[in-house]
Amino acid sequence: MDNVVCAWNTPDHRAQLTNTPRSFGGFSFASYPRTVPQDFSKYVASTSASNSRRSVVLHGTQGSGKTGLGVCALSTFARQGVGSLFQWNVLTAERTTPVEKDEQVFPSPCWFERWSSILARNRKTDWDEVGWFESLDDVTVLMLDDVGVETGTPYREALLLRHLEWAEDDDRRMLILTLNDPPSKWPKVVGERVADRMIEQRRFLAVHVPGESLR
Ligand SMILES: Nc1ncnc2c1ncn2[C@@H]1O[C@H](COP(=O)(O)OP(=O)(O)OP(=O)(O)O)[C@@H](O)[C@H]1O
Ligand SMILES: [Mg+2]
């Protein structure tokens, strides 16, 4: 029973459950106004089938399309059903009760978060860090958008490092990170320990998203 794909667990339904902001909802690789960086296309095509996944970091000037491209990859992986089949079956199951206002939403196996939202939650006194990482147990692809914002304190660097370690703990897990700064500035922006891992090619593919702002 564990490997049965339930009727409601469809590619479209999974793609709707990635927590991607509504404004990126209609984006696809085909709608990207420039040529998708070749190394990124190859990476997305080869990653989905693989069981040992490498993380990726998209960097480039403001507005060049990093979030848009990352979201397209996330949606591709969700459509392919990357992650726990059991979890996708549970999350796509038809609900019998409406969603409550403050109901806790469990992350799906392919999940989007703005780094600034995580930091905002983290600032609250009732932030449950253990609970957050427990909820990531069922996640395989985690996109952390704009990890270059609001960094610079040892605590935040340590929190980002814990997310990198979360990915390292299981070969199947991967992160999609975005930030504006080029690799030479990463030590300053995200801290030396995080930057050191992000430039290690075995762990991360670094993709430059070229061009001026598309906005
Ligand atoms: N896949 C896509 N399809 C269509 N348009 C896109 C796509 N990706 C990006 N764009 C266009 O490019 C604009 C900028 O994209 P995006 O927000 O991804 O840039 P960014 O590099 O993440 O910017 P920032 O550095 O401010 O975070 C979008 O508002 C949209 O108009
Ligand atoms: Mg962005």
C-alpha cells in the first residue's frame, strides 16, 4: 500500500502544494524571458531521477530571475513527485474539514520559504526550532529564497548552517538557495562557514543568472 499513488496525488495537485508565492504561480521555464542558464537546465534534468542530490545556489543581480527559476525547478520536482510518496498522498488527500485560521501547515516534500520569513518567525519568543526541523524530516527539496538578506550575526549564520546540515544529513535532500551576491562576497554575506560549504562543488552547484533586472 505504501507505494500506491492515490488518485488525488496528481502532478498539478502536488505543484500547488509547494508554498510558492502566488505571484510566481504561472511561471515556467518556457515563460522565462531569457535563455535559461544551461548548467541549471542540465542540473534540473539530471537531479529529478537521481537519488543522491546536490544542492544549488542561484546568484545574480537584483531582478535577474533567480526566484523565478528556482520556483520553476521546485515545481518540476513536485510534479515529478520527488520526495516521500506517503507524505504526498497524505497532503494531497481530500479534506473533510475546512482549513482553520491558525492551523499548522505541514511542509510538503518540495517546499518554498523566504529566508526573511524564517528569520521573522525565529524572532518570536515562541519559535519552536526543534519543531521546525522535525517538520523538515518529511521534506526532500527545500528552497530558501534570498539567503543574503538580514545576515551578518553569528546566530543567523548558525541557523543557515543548520539548514545546510539538514541537507547533508540525507543524500536525497537538497536545497535551492538564491542570493544576489557573487561567490567572492559570500563569506561576508552569509558567514565563512556557510560560504565555505556553498562553494564546495561536491555539495553545491553555483549557477550565475546573468543580465540586468527583468522588472
Ligand atoms: N520563469 C519566469 N517566467 C516569466 N517571467 C519571469 C520568470 N522568472 C522571472 N520572471 C520575470 O522576472 C522578474 C524578476 O524575477 P525574480 O523575482 O525571480 O528575480 P530575482 O532575481 O529573484 O530578484 P531579487 O534579486 O529582487 O530577488 C519577475 O517579476 C518576472 O517578471
Ligand atoms: Mg528573488
